[in-house]
Amino acid sequence: MEQLNNYIAGAWHRSETADYLEVTNPATSDVLAEVPLSLASELDRAIISASDAFISWRRIPPTERIQYLFKLKTLLEDHREDLAKTITTECGKTLKESQGELQRAIENVEVACGIPILMQGYNSEDIARGIDEIMIRQPLGVVGIIAPFNFPAMIPFWFFPYAIACGNTCLIKPSEKVPQTMQKIVELIGQTGLPAGVVNMVHGSKTVVDAMLDHPTLKAISFVGSSPVAKYIYQRSAENGKRVQCQGGAKNPVVILPDADLEMTTRILADSAFGCAGQRCLAASLAITVGAVKADFTAAMAEAAQQRVVGNGLDTEVQMGPVINQGSCDRIHTLIQSGIDEGGKLLVDGRNPSVPSQGSFIRPTLLQDIPIQGNIANTEIFGPVLGLLHTDTLDEAITLINQSRWGNMACLFTSSGAAARRFRYAAEAGNIGINIGVAAPMAFFPFSGWKESFYGDLHGQGYHAVEFFTQTKVVVERWPKEWSRQF
């Protein structure tokens, strides 16, 4: 059985811990590897390595720093299929979904290669007679990244390419549920010739996370995960004086108007709600029909849910893989029953499916007429469960959306430009989709989030990432004439 190693100071190190967790394939329950629950002392060595590397790394011109990212982009493309297969094997999503995830990771590398322009400052001459003022951006130092299980390749790339291109060094802690993907990516990083200590990786669980939050040398923390954990990390990091960005959970609503293209809407919404087995922070989880479209949409959505092909993601015919583990499957079952107990009508029951594999499977599930204030309408299920609600007007639907404590994404399906503008203007969410089921920003836009879906000020990707991983310095200069005469 392979035991995974930590990557510190440009070399692989076997952990000193005696505690390991099994990494399992959620589609087959096969054990893939063992991941160490590393010690806080090992984290400390990785941070010391990053701190030592920062001294020289920040002095390398940005035009030279990005050359390593160009090499990494080529390596990621050359190993695209192997990495996608690894994502599917340990995470469960379909191979097509894994390929798409990897493409989004590569796009962030491409954007980060523009750092020589993106991190430029600005200046003003003669703010007073003979006095000039300039603003420059400088790196923070050592930064930490805590990654989730649902996108083991993509989400670390929201952060670390920008961090190192800006002159920082970094420490990455992958999810202990899906550590193999980042293990392979770090192996590719090593092949770029990147100086030792610029990127480090330490496996572990809460012990390692807490050590990161408390370590005085780490200047910033980037996190993606559930909202309770995001809030915890945000508070504890802020108490320790760190810059923090924490992407949390969601309960994403999608509104369907009577003038929407029903075939397109159903197809796109099924992909949104059931893609990646519903395990993404931009998965549609509430469908709100408006007016006369309710009956037709409900029938079409029920048919789409029943027809979706579920199984091992390595099978090219499969449209939806398993959830991450049996514990997650059991939790989703409990939440479905909670929706029924609250008075919701179970239109499509995905529990206990017949799937030719011994994994953590649950089929697409539809719950209709769930109570607005109920548990199922306000809990992030993180599984392939779509709740159905109904309102008479678009304004009523927007009111429902804005009452939520979540604010990650909200989408509208319509053929009306006026309705789209009204929705875009009034809906309180950080990512808005119009006839889009998953409003995932491109790498040159920030991955926005509002309310309890995000803790912090600056998001991942694009300009936000550059601002997050740099600090501004303002210089005011005067050069009197008598000093100039000396030269």
C-alpha cells in the first residue's frame, strides 16, 4: 500500500507520524493509498523552508518567476489524462468532469502568467511642487492554502499560481480525502525547476490546519469548504493577524420563468444540480418556478432525474458518479427524510440505487413543495438533491432568494432582457447566471460569494488574487535641487 509523503524544501519526506488514513475510491470502496496525519513539527519545518526561500524568491523579477508557470502549464497539459483519471478515481466525478476541472486549473496558470502587468502599481508626479508619489505592490511572505475534497486540482490553482508569481512562497494542505491529485501536481511542479521551498505540501487534518492558523510566519490563509469551517478559520486566523479569504457553503437558487426555453433549461439545470453528484459550491439546489411553468418544468425535471446514468466515473457512458464516501451518503439520506418529514413531496427518490459497483452511490432526487423555512430549504446538502419551490411573480422569487443566509450563486432562466436585468440588479448573490446553470467565473474574474458563503474581502482568481497576495507600499519623494547638483 502506497503511503503518501510530504513535500518540503524541494524534496519528498516520509511523515514521522504513526497515524494514517485510508484513501478510498468512492465508486468501488477500494483502498488507493494511505495519507499521513502529519505532526505540527513537520508543518513548522515546511514553513521554515518557505520562509528561507522567500528571501531570494521575492528578488527574482516577475518576468522570470512566471517562466516556471509556463513550464507548469505545459506539464499539466502533457499529463492531462493521467491527472483527470486520478481525480475521478479518488473523488468520484466523471472523467469528463475531471477533465473540465483540470482545464480550469490550467486557465488560472495562464492568467497568473500575466503578473508583470497585473501587479503593477501607479504614480502621480507633482502632488506638490517637486514632490512625486508612487504606489507599488510587494509580496506578503509565506502563505497557506487549505483545499477541499470536491475539486482537488482546480481550487488550489485559484490561489498558489498567483501567490508565487507575486513573489510569495506557499504551503499547500490538500484534503486528506483526495490527496493523490495534488501529490501528482506537486511532482510536476518539481519538474519545472522551481527553487526549493517556494511550494511546499504537508498532508494532515485539523491538527495541521490549526497549526497553520496559529503559526506567526504564515501571513495569509486561503480556504474553501463548508461555511462553519470557513467561519472558524476566518475568526482564528484574523485573531492571529492574518489576511484571510474563506469560501464557504451555499444553497443556490435557480428561477425559471414561463418564457424560458424548457428543453434547454431542463438540460442545463440537470447538469447543475446533479453534475459532480451535487458536490460543488455552485450546484443548483433550489429550483423556483414562477407562474404557469410549474407543471411542465416539474414533469421535465423528474424525467431528467430518472434518466440520468449513475455509476463509476471512469465509464464514459456514466453521467454522474458517487458522493465522496458512505458517511456523506448517509447524511444525504437523513436530509432527504427530513424534507419528507417537513411535508415535502418526494417526486424522485434516489436512495438505495441499484448500481453495478460497491461504492457510495445515490441517484438524483427531487423534493417538491418543501417549506420555505424548513431544514431542507436552508441546509447545504452537498449531494444530488434538488428542492422545488413555486412563486407567482419574479419579485416574490427574488424576495425568497434575498431572505437566505447564503449568497454564492443565483440563476435565472428567461427570454426577457428586462427580467434578466431586474434579476441581475436585485438578487443578493456574488455569482449570477442568466440562462446559465453553473455561474462559475473564468480565471480572470474573481470567484465571488456573499453573506455566509464567503468570509473575507478579496476572493480567489484574477485581480482579487493579485490584491490578496500583495501589500501596497506608497512612496512620497522629493529631490531638492541643491542635492541634485552634487551629481
